[in-house]
Amino acid sequence: MNQKKEVLILCTGNSCRSIMAEALVNAKLSKCVHAQSSGVKASGKVNPIAEALLKEKGYWRDEYHSKLIETVLDTAFDLVITVCDAAKETCPMFPKAVKTLHVGFEDPSGKEEIEYKKTLQLLEKELLPVIEKELCSK
């Protein structure tokens, strides 16, 4: 039995897109990947609309919370993915060389609930195949 690969989903605020991506990966790719998320400038709170959507889909776990990048720097990640352009620019150097990819998504924060649903669908359609290809097929 192979150990699961570790992926970090990095954003600026770690309140919406990265949390939704973390929940999606852990719900859909849990056979081979464990996801965590964090923020370069974490807001310290999860967007309530994103949380409600994840609960509705059955993806939410109580351990999901907005956290600073410093809290996960010691984890040996196999892959780091930035999901917002600002995080891509300020992505820190990790202690061990780790592959970093950027798959950008527009921030639905402050928009209508339908935009959150669209973002979640895009994450599933565009991000999951990238992670699966990188970490599950090897």
C-alpha cells in the first residue's frame, strides 16, 4: 500500500478557493492524495458561502480552516498548486524542492452564490485532473 501523496493548495486569503479545492481533492481523490490548503496572507476565516456549499455537497470536514503558510511549511509536499495569481507571485520557497504548478481561478468572494457553484465546478473540472495526473498515475 503506497502512502498518499501530499498536495498543498495555496491562495492568498485561504478563505474560499483553496478551501474548496482542499475539500474537493480530499473528497474525490482520497485514494491517492491528501490535500491541505493555506494562505500567503490567510484571512483566518472560511468564507461562509463556500462552507455552506461544501456542506451541501457533503465535502465539508470540521478540520478545514483558514491557516497561514507558516503552519504547513514543515510538511513534505509532493506538489504545491497556487489557485490565485497573487499567491503565484508570492509563493514562498519550500525547504525541499517541490514541484509548483499554477492553475488560476477567479475569486467568487463578494459575488452571488451561483459564482461559488461555478468556481467549485471549475475546480472539479480543471484542477482535479491536474492533481490526478501529477500524483495518482505514478
